[in-house]
Amino acid sequence: MIPKPAPIPHGADLHRAIERFGFAPAGKPWLDLSTGINPWPWPAREHMTHLPEAAWHELPGPDAQVQAAFDAAYGPGALPVPGSQAAIQALPRLWRRHLGRAHVQVLWPSYGEHAARWGLEGHAVHLHAAAALGRTAADVIVIAHPNNPTGDTFDASRVRALAAACRLLVIDEAFLDAADGPSHAQLGLPNVVVLRSLGKFYGLAGLRVGAVLASPAWREALAAELGPWSVGGLALQLAAAALRDTAWRATMRQRLQVAAQSLGIVLARHGLAHQGTMLFRTVITARAAILHEALARQGVWTRLFDLPAPSGHRGPDFQALRLGLPPHEAALQRLDAALAATVPMLENP
Ligand SMILES: Cc1ncc(COP(=O)(O)O)c(C=O)c1O
């Protein structure tokens, strides 16, 4: 019998709120803040009519114009992939097949798919807080820059040190478009694989497009592992158009900065210290689960992280609440009101 797969929790899970509470308990539609996806996506629909007819009908072969758009946005030789998730799954498979069983150190807490996918392929996975990575021998180290959900970043000297401490350093830069600072792909380190995503900043999560920056050997191995035509022609054309739209990018960065600041001001007003990126703010607190539940009862759905400390490591569990950007002023005010009704209750139980 094929075993039942263990669930890997993610945000963007409003269906779970609906299953549990039905329609929003406060009698209003749900305010879904459970994802870090840009609520003001790049306007793909407007570009649909400009797509070449062949993108619908022909198998997507090499396309110099698409490649040029990816190269300009992410760096030379950027390999388009069907979401960075596809690369997250392919890397452990590739390593297993060609290089055997790896000792893998994965940043904790972080995007849960990394540890899960290396584990599913039978690799020995060790979770580590950022400062503990690379202290003992590892074949592979996986980090996220900036990290989801903490927003923590890694500077170039730390990245060089981590790359020197392992055979392959995977850097998940899915949220980098919505943060400051350059990609670590620019360091040109031969044993580094960098993952980018059009699902977050561009808000095109449904398009399933990301990119991988890596040495030619890793790039070619990944391309072969993902197989021919892994990204659809329409998705490639739309992604390239989004990446070429530097005016939209500049305006959106400003808009997100303002929105993240406004969200931060509301959280701070209720005594909630926060960190994160321009696409989400995370409140790290031992009261995260209670806060999550109380907000849900008012129709505001957030992403709860309630993660046990890694085994073998002394230190606290990680409890946090991640909030995506409210899509308009009324939504921000609704969050403000929900927090006003919730936070004092937590302080005086
Ligand atoms: C940190 C991080 N990396 C990668 C992904 C995968 O995104 P995608 O496959 O849409 O590029 C996610 C999705 O939530 C994420 O949070």
C-alpha cells in the first residue's frame, strides 16, 4: 500500500478557516492575510492579448527574448522553472540519484518545504537556527534570503562562509524582489544554487514561474531533471513581460514599502513588535496561537507558526503570527479594530 503523505503546512489556506468556522464568524467576508503574496499583482490579464499565437499551440522551445528578460531581471543564465517549488523538489532527487545520501542542514524556522523535501528523498536533515549553520560538516546547507517568516537576511560574508562549509549551498530568494539588497547569485560562487519566484512580489503565484541561478553543471542537471517544456509557453511569455516591466517594479516597490509600513504601524499601536519583508510582517510571540484564534473569530485569517525547537537543540519553540498586506484601507482598519478587541483580552486573561 502506498503510504498517505504527511501534510506540509502552508499559508494561503483560507479553506481551513472556512472548514473550521464556516463563513467569517464576524458576519463579514473573511479578511485573508495568510499569504505573503502581493495583493496588487502585475496585471497579467491586460497582457494576454499581446501574446504570440504560437504560445498557445507550440511546445515552448528556447526563446532568446524570454531568456533575455530573465537574464536582465535575475542574472545571466537564469533558468525558468515551474515555480521555485519545482526546484526545491528536484534538488533532493538529483542529489540522491547522482551523489547518494546527503547530510543537509536547513535553516529553522523557514519555508517548510525545504526540510520536508530533502527528508522525503531519504537525506539526513538537521534543522538549525541561522547562527548554528555550517558549524558541523554538511553536504548541503539550505537558507532563505530574506527568510520566510522572519525576514532575516544573510550578508555576503556569511554566504561565502556557508558556501565554504558545504558542497552545495541552496539560497531561497523567493521574497528578494520585495526586500532591499542584491541577489547572492551575483557572488558567482560555483557551489551555490539561488531560487527566485514570480509568485510573491509579482503576485503571479498561479502562473507557476520561478528561476534558478546556478553553475552550468547544476543548471543543466536541473533542466534535465525538470524535463522538456516544464514551463508552459503562455507562462513564459507573461513572466517575461512582467520581468521587462521595470516601471511597474519601481512603482510597486514604493507601494509595498508604504503598505508594509502602515501594517507595521497598526501592529505597533497594539504593542506587537514585528519583523519581515515588504510583503508580510511577522509577530514573534508566545501568544501567537491565541492571537491567531482570536483574530480568526473576528474573521481575520493569519498564518500561525507553532514550531517545536529542532531536536537536539536547546532553545525555545518558534511561535509567530505572519500577516500579509491588507489589500485596502478598509481592510487595514478592520485588522486594527480586530486587534483592538483582541490584544487587551490577551493581556488580561
Ligand atoms: C520562501 C519560499 N520559497 C519558495 C516558495 C515556493 O514558491 P513558488 O513555487 O510559487 O515559486 C514559497 C511559497 O510559499 C516560499 O514561501
